[in-house]
Amino acid sequence: MAENMRVFKTLVIGLGSTGTEILESLADRIDWEVGGLSRAPWVEFLAVETDVAKPNRFNGTDDFKTLGVPATAWRDMLNRPELYDASIALNTWADLETLGQLPAQSIDSGAGHIRMVGGSLCFIRPTTMRSRMPFRNEWHGCGT
């Protein structure tokens, strides 16, 4: 390995189960390349997952954050979307039939690989999202 290696501080974010699996693969590659993540402190990970029960390398660490919407709130959103028009303009961007295909009928056990469901967390729970992000003071993503 070069003695004077130039590196760039990098935050790699994985969204959902697939994103988390990609982070795991990248972490495995870093383990193989440099002998462990502790030897590459310039790389940080953030796995944002909706399935709290799915095991992964990042469980129990600060690199793993879970987001969800309880079944009662999800059902309310599907059955009474007009309640969400003032806050997130739900009827202008969401296809309720697609959102209704979520197998578990809550986002606590995963978004069911339905991008609209996973993406809806940005709008439905922006305060929760910002509070769970380690860089919350610089979070410029979703909602206010």
C-alpha cells in the first residue's frame, strides 16, 4: 500500500434492504482491501431500513437507522388521504392503489420493494427522519 495515500472522507448511504445489502458488500470489499473498516476511517456508512427485523452487518451500530409508519397511521393515510393534503399534498403525487399493495399494511416490517412506499417516508415522517440522521443539523432532504 502507498505510504502517502490521498483519501476523501466519504459517507455512503444505503436506502432500504437492497441499499443495505450493497453497503454490506462494499464494507466486505473494504475489509478485504485494507484489512478492516477500522483501517479506512475516511469511509462511513449509513443504512436506512424500514424492516427493523432484517439482520445485517450494521444492526446495533450507529450506522443503522430504522424508519417506519405504524399500521394505524398507514391505514389512515390510505383511507383518508385528504387529511394529508395540507401537509404533504398526498393526492398530487401518490398512487393510493400502489401504496395499498404493501403486504404488511405498515412500514415497520419493510416497504415491500415498492419505491413509492419507501419514498413516502420522506414526506410522512420528516421529523422522525431528521432526528434519526447523525447529520441532522445539515439535513436538507425531506419536508420541514
